[in-house]
Amino acid sequence: MRSVYAQTLVELAEKDERVVLLEADLMKASGTPVFKNRFPDRVFNVGVAEANMVGIAAGLSAGGKIPFADTFGCFAARRTYDQFFISANYARRNVKLTGTDPGVAAAYNGGTHMPFEDTGIMRNIPKLTVFEPSDPVSLKALVIKAYEHQGCTYMRLFRKPANILYPEDETFQLGKGKVLKDGSDITLIAGGVIPVNEALQASEILAAKGISAAVIDMHTVKPIDKDLVIEYAKKTGAILTCENHQIYNGLGSAVAEVLAENYPVRMKRIGVNDEFGEVGTQEYLQERFGMTAENYATIAQTLMANKIL
């Protein structure tokens, strides 16, 4: 995924000299040396100074550049928040901030580096677009959409290899979810590489039990696709949200807000339940925090038994 991110930035920069890249001493981790090799004069490595990186990005934006800035998600959200809020968003700049290794993808970096709260933090910034691609195809398309979008964005980037879920010619729009699988009994709304893949597997487990489960890739958490949420709430009568994040103020909360104000149905949020992260393999951590197809399917069946029709 990080290779796709970097190569997409190179392609954008080849067409638009305004595109620049900022790093906080994590270029290899972000996969962006290829950008530096191609455009050495358009890379700014600020060192371990993430807040300063965002301030510089805001200044570059004020000068007419389109800055992409990336670092680990824990730093992108928690350490840069004030600068991103005031210097970039409040000032109506055009900064594209990326937080890598979301949630359990941080693995051996452990609880200090495991962002379970970054989406929630960023959702509070007015007019900010917050999104998380689920595969290489959606990643490339949504980075291009972020480049085209006039205003700040925050992207959660899964750095490791990921399954391809979409055909290469699939089109995407920020703020509009994608139905990966249709269904009539329950809807699984997921976001990001791990939850979307596990939700698709869960739908197969449910299908074997005679349950028709729709799967929606809600890649953009803000603005949330209200129309799609309401459509499938009416169609299936039960919604299960799946996220690699705290259940508070993330994807599940965004969906719950839509349902509560427009079309209440039975729903359940699956994610991290008010806990810090810990050290472990990604597989262990997915099991530890319930981010598995088996857990999704089990909870979906429980929800089905009590859903509002």
C-alpha cells in the first residue's frame, strides 16, 4: 500500500509542479524514497518534528503549493493536532495529511504508537475530509481525489500489502461509500483494509447459515455517506459497523448519528472498546480486539435475532 501511495504522488507531481512532500524522518516507513529520487527539490524532511512539519505544510500551501505530509498515525493525529487545526484547517489551507499504520497495523510498535483514536480526533475539525482506503485501487483513486479536493484532508494509510478488492477502472468519490456485496438481512459497514476484508469473509460465513449480508466499504468517515446508510438501514433493518479504531467517535459513531437522526434501526459497533493498544502480531491483535470475520459473523447473528423490522 505504501508503494502505491508513493507512486501515486510521483505521478501527480509529474503533472503538477505544485505537489510537494513533507516527511518527519520516516521516509522509508512511508515508502516515499521514490519521490525523493524523482523530485529531490520538492521533498522536505523536517526530522522528528511533526507539528513543525504541518506548520511548514500550511506555509507551503499559503504559497500556492499542494503539500502532502505523512507520519505514523499516532503522531499525525495527536502530536500535530493544534497546528493542523489552526494553521491548516482554520486558515483554509490545502494540506493533505496522512497517518500511517492505523490501529492494530502498528503491531510491534505497541500501545504508544497504536492509533485507535485518530479518526475521532480528526472528525472534530470543521470541514475536514477524513478517509481510509481499503485496497490498492481505492488508495490510488482516493489520493488523486484528495489532490483534486480544495481543502485539507486526513487519510489513514495501511502500509503493508493488501488484497485487491476492486477492478482497476473502478471510480471513487470522497464522501460516497461503495457496496462491495449486496444483501437483504443485515448490513456490515466497514472501513479500512482489515475491517473490510474481515467483513467480506464474515458475509460468506453468514451466507452459509442462510443470512444475506450486505457489505459496504465506507472509505470516507467524514463526510459520511448518509444516503447509503439510510438506504441500507431501510433495506436490511440491522446495521453492524466494523472498524480498526475506538468505537467512540469513529465510523460506528458516524453511522449511529445518521441512523438516530434519520432512520433508527438496531445496530452494533465493533471496534476497540475504550482500551489502549498493546504489542503483538497483527493477527494476535485482531483476535484480541475482536476484528475477525468469525467475531463479526457471531455478533451479526445476535443482532439479527433482535433486529427491528
